[in-house]
Amino acid sequence: MGRVAEALWRLAYPEQCFVCGGILEMGQRHLCAPCRAALSWIGPHACPRCGEGVAEHSVTDGGCAACRSRKFAFRRAVAPFRYEGVVRDLILEFKLGRKAYLASVLGGLLCDFLAEGGVSQAADLVVPVPLHWWRQVQRGFNQARLLSLSIGERFALPVAPRALRRTRATVSQTRVPGLRREANVRGAFAARMGRANGRFLGRLVARWTGAVDLLGRRVLLVDDILTTGATANECARALREAGAREVLVATIAR
């Protein structure tokens, strides 16, 4: 009966592909088959440390050539796509075009990827990379928070959208050369630390400030794009200093 109802609904209100506008067939969600095939998947050959795509027989013990010499506060970063083509267009429309509804598309794709790789089972708390308050006012939403909510709902994981805060405004990383990105975000994030207790006032303060008990938690840190990893690394450092046992990073694209 459910399939019959869905078929009747689609006859009356056909769902369109978010990219090309074509009518979706039964069983398709958000994207048609050609547009889904055009997505720039990184594929199975990726660095187990930073998530960068590598050649099939590359040596990745201790990381790939791009990250082997770097120190990360996070244990692993993963992403399903390269930041190009259809994926790049979707992310730019989502973030800079202020189309918050695209969180369902991109969040769904990310959730499918995390489920297949078992990453969702390795975390017990989801934390988005925060925006500076003024940038969030300008944009109207934090794209990382919307993606985090999709992950939390899909995998029944708690989401702590204010566990991290920006301590100062920074120049957008897209305008900073790669070698200077670490310096640009150094010290720009701090964790709102809380401790679980039964006192009413303590719980009320934690709820008001967004503080969360990070001690021993396995945190899944979420953002839209990972380039050099400088922002994710600084966020992971703040989470680890606040007591998180380990930090995994998940983004839509690399």
C-alpha cells in the first residue's frame, strides 16, 4: 500500500532532480541517475588518515604523501567526493546561495557514505565546526550544523551544535594561501566544557551555554569541505584538550 501511495503521489506531484530539474523515477531521491553518476566520488582508494584520494597501489602507512609529515589532532578524516563539478556547484549553492534545503541532499549523501564505511558506529557525539556569529548572521545558517543534524537524525546520535565556539573572527580560509592557513585559525576555537551532574542549576547553565561533557567521548566533527585540514585540526585540538577521547572528521568533499 505504501508503494501504491507513493506512486499516486508522484503522479500528482513529480519530484525533480535538484541538479538538472529532470523528473525522478520511482525509488530515486534528490538526484537522477545521470547526475548521481556525475558526482566526483573519491572511491575506495583514499588515504586512511586525511581522506585524500590516492592511486590504487599507493603506500599509505602513516598517511599519504600529502599528510605523512603533518601532525593532526584528529584520528581520521573522510569525505565521499572531490570538490569539483556537480559537487562543487551543490556546495556553493548550499552555502553561498543560502539554499538551506540542500542540506537534505548533501546530508543524505554524506550519511550514506558514513553508513557504508562504518564511520557512524565509531562516534557517540556529533559536533559541527562553528561559524563566527557575524558570518552566521550574514548567511542565515551554519551549513555544518545542518549537516550534523542530518547525521544525528539518521544514526540516532546526539548533536552538540554549540560544543565548539569561535573565539575570534578569522579571514576566510578560501582567501588564505595554504601554508598560512594553520596560523590563520590557530587559537580561533574553544570548547564549551561541561560536566555531567544532577544539580538543576548545573544542567540549566549547560543547556543555556551549550556546554557538553566531552570527557571520554568519541566525537564526529562535521564540516562541508576539507582542504588543508587546518580548521578541522584546530577544532579537534580544542575538543581533545576538553577531554574528548578521539576525533573523527567527516566532510562532503575534499
